Amino acid sequence: MTSTLEPGTQTGQANILRSAPFPAEFVPGAHNAVTTCLAIQPEEKVTLITDQACLTIAASLAAELDRIGCAWNSFVLESIAPRPLVGMPAEVLADMETSQVSIFAVEVQPNELRSRMEMTDVVNRRRMRHAHMVNITPQIMTQGMRADFLAVDRLSQAVLDRVRKATYVRATTPAGTDIHAQLSPDYRWFKTSGIISPEKWGNLPGGECFTSPLEVNGVFIVDGVVGDFLCARFGILRETPLTIHIEGNRITKVSSANKALEQDFWAYTHTDENSDRVGEFAIGTNIGVDHVIGNILQDEKFPGIHIAFGDPYGAHTGAPWKSSTHIDVVGLEFNIWLGNAQGEEEQIMSQGVFLIEA
């Protein structure tokens, strides 16, 4: 959409969204985001960040903000900064300083992680409620965003109660995943179930419990998807899975019949000294999602396990190290067991189906 409004002006940016048409099918997902997940109140102020690719989705969110009657400012990134972003534009960060809530609905481009970290630094410092809708698509708006997030939250809490008592997680899949994750009592578990609070900003659609592991060993078969910009490049990997060998929490070897995937993933996970280190260990809990679609934003919430190499979200997990990268990998049809210090083991998932109820 081309606008003749003054680039970068907040009123102009809001008018762009108010004048953009969007499908009626987006309304339930947008309502879920604004009312159920973020619980935005009329007296609050919101910063809404989007781009040209996600403009119609942002427009549906803006319509919900107007329906509530809250104050909001919006920014269409291409109107205020060249892409890929080298940093989050100063006017966006400044606006966030006076908001209680922020929404980031953007199709990311390569090497933009730094800009998103600058944004979430403000979120973490100010304890804002933040919806991270990276690479949100019309398909996700009409699938994962329509989940019953209150039910997802109840299941996530049931998982959280169990994993916080566990000392390790063991998992296998029919494709050949066989991993053992040792957990640390010093690293915190969080749920991002779609119900967002000041304690932890969350991706939407939500549905996961995550921590930073003490140490992961074994083989992880990625027959779902890989994250960041590689997701759009390679899609669903069921036919050409990526095999990752992990020893002492570090990648030692990767292989795939798709050599471009193999090479690109290896390069990504060797960007800095901790890019090949398991930073996140997570269990997807969005029971409103029944298959992977080739989009990491939704697919990492698919019931099962995903891990991420790179930054451990230390501000939340307590892990003391950092990385400039973070890339998730998703497998399918997990069997999951939790073990504790008493030598007891409980199976909580069989072939991708939870064995526990909220």
C-alpha cells in the first residue's frame, strides 16, 4: 500500500492502518490477541509495530484497539527506516517508553535479530505486556490465533508444574530423535501460553513452556521446521530432515539430503562463540494446532519439543551467557519423559499426544 502521508508521523502511521482493508476472517484472531491474550484496557496506551507485508493483519489489530478505545501509536517500518533493520528505529523505542503494551507484527528479514533484541530490552526493563507476532500470516490468523488460549494456558500450567520438579527430560521420536536434557535448578522455567503478563512477553500464537537447559546430549531430528529466516527458505522438512548431533550442549555435526539447508544452518549456528549452544529447551502446548505449516511462529507451539541454539533469554531463564543469534528447530511425534531426583520418571506425551490434562 502506498501512502502520501508524511513518513514517520505517528498520526499518519495510524491512518495508514485505519484505511487498510482486512478480511473478516482475521477478526476472531485479532480479538483473541487484543482482548484474551493481552487484556488491553481502555486507559492503557499501545505501541503497534508492523511492516508492509503484515499491514492487513496489523489493520485488524488496530480495529480491535479502536473498538476498546485505548490510545495507540503505530509504525510501518518501511516508512521510517530501510530494511533489513540495523537497529530498531529510535522513534519506535521512544514511543514504547510511554506504553504499557506493545505488539510486533512484522515479517522479519535476515540479520534483524539485533533490532528485535533492542525492542525486547525495553519490554523487559519496563515490564511491558508484549505480543511478538514475528512472521504472522493470514494462515496463522485463521488457525493458531483462533485457539482457546484459556485451555492452552491450563495445559501449559499443568506442564509447568511438572517440569519445575524435574531434573531431566528424555525424548524420542519415530524419525530418530533421542535426546537427554539435564536441567538446572538455577535456570527458571516459563510458560508463554498466549496469556501475556508483565512477567514474560510472549509470542502469538502462544503455547509453550521453556527454560535454558544445563546440558543437552543426543541426536535431534528436525522433521518439522527450522526457525528465523531459514524457515521461509526451506519450509517443512518432513521429506528432507536435518539431523543435529549434540554433545555437551554444543552442535558437533549436522547432516541433510538438502545440502543448502545443511550449509545454511551450520553457518547460522556458527555466527558467534555461542551460536551452536543449546540456549532454549521448550515443550509446545498449543492444542489448537494439529499440524506444522512451515512457519516457526506457529510451528514451535505445536505439541512436542523444540530446542533453540543461541541466546538463552537470560533475562528470564537466568542463564548467564549470551549470543547474537537464536534459531529454533522443531521435531514431530514426540515421546516425552520427565525424571526427578528420586529416580522417578513420568511420561507426559506419547507420539505427539499429551498424557496429562489440565
